Amino acid sequence: MAAFFTGVVRAPLTGIVLASEMTRNVNLFHPMLGACAMAMLVPALLRNAPIYDSLRDDLLRRERRRATAAIEGEAADAPPPATPAP
């Protein structure tokens, strides 16, 4: 659990503390530390972004598209400019 949490969220200490508190056992501290180190190393080598960074980027991309569509929609709904009388 600690290694999975570390790989997804990139928070190794939080993963180790959560797993230790849930199991009430610190006997596996050293194996968890090694597993969490590998869980940090593998995504770093693969250049994968943490889940929260990916979610934030997707949200910002959707908001930017929505704002752009709203601006273009307002421009399409606006009446054409009046021509001056001769």
C-alpha cells in the first residue's frame, strides 16, 4: 500500500506513515522504505507526472477551452458593427 501510494501521489513518507498506522506494525519499515524508494524511482525514470499534477493540468486545459468557447460564442452572437451613414 505504501509503495502504491508513493508511486501515484509521490509522497513516500505519507505512504509509510499511513501503512504503519493502519497495520499498527513497524516491523516492515525497512522493506516499505525500499519499496517506496523504487516506487519513486520508476516513475521518475519514466518521466510520469504525479496524479495531482495530471489532474490539475487537465482541469486547466478544460477551463481554458471553456473560456475560449465562451469568448468566441459572445463574438459570434454580437451584432455586426453599424456602417456610418453617407
